[in-house]
Amino acid sequence: MGNLREEFIELIEKDKEFRYVVAGYLGLSEILKRLDRLEEAHNKLWENQNRLWEEVKALRGGQEKLWENQNKLWEEVKALREGQNKLWENQNKLWENQNKLWEEVKSLREGQNKLWENQNRLWEEVKALRINYGRLDRTVESLRDSMVHGFGELSRFAGLTFEEFTRRFLSQYLRSMNVIPKDAELKKAVIDGEEINMFFENPL
């Protein structure tokens, strides 16, 4: 009797259909079926919940990656802004240097124009000096001719040769300038038996 009961209990625990048959006789088959459905639903809920937790875990992991990527993007944006600011600074410096260069060019052009003006003035001065020099040269030449002619006339009036008159005139002039002593006198020079003439009465 004891063995039969143990076998019966074992069949109820292990054999689902046998369990339903026994429950049917006892009026519990419908309840067991509902409990089985509830258990299945409960298991599905647990499975779904586990899946949801896996999804949540995956979403959290994805969200963390998104935050990391977002932080990286912000770092990139920050670096780009810094680079852009540096570019603007460099561009501003380039504009400033360019303006300075234009100012230098302008100053150089003005200086060059002034140099050209001064050069033109110098050429005008040189031209005027050449004209004046030509006039002066002609005047000196005329005076020299007049002086030679006048000395010649004076020497004839004084009864002296032109050379003697000129030698006495130069001696007096050099003594007055303290070039020669007060009692010195220019004289004829004879070298190797030849007289050295300082002046010619009829120069070429």
C-alpha cells in the first residue's frame, strides 16, 4: 500500500497528463490548467523583464557611449574654436602687417618722389652752374686777354719788357702775401745754359 502511494505521488509530480486526469476526477483540472497558464505567463514576464533589463543595460551602454562621443565632440568643437580664434588672430596680424607694408611703400614712394624732385633740382643747378661757368670762363678769358694787353701797354710805357714787368709785378705781389721775403726778387733762371721763361710775350 505504501509503495502504491509513493508511485501515485511520483506520477502526479512527473506526469502532467496523469496529473490532469487525477485533478479532473477531483474537479481541479481547470484550476491546474489556469495555474499552468499563469506560470507560463509568469515565466514569459520574467523572460520579457530580463530582456528589458538587457535592453536597458544595452541602452545605458549606448547612452554612455553617446555621452563619451558627445564629450569628444565638445572637445573637438572647443579645439576647432581655439584654432579658429588663432586663425583670426593670425589673419588680423597679417592685415596689420600688410597695412604697415603699404604705409612703408607709400613712405618709400614719397621719399622716391622727393629724391626725383631733388635730383631734378640738382640737375637744374648743375645746368645753371655750367651756364655760369661758361660765362665765367669767357669772362676770365676776356679779362686775361685784357690784362695781358694792359700789362704789355704798361711795360712799353715803363720802358721794360713784358717779362721784366711781370716779374717785378709778381715779386711785389708775393712779398705783400709774405710768400717770399721782403727783400727777395724774382729773377731769371738759367738751367743747363738755357733761360727758363715764365711768360711769353706772344703765347700760343
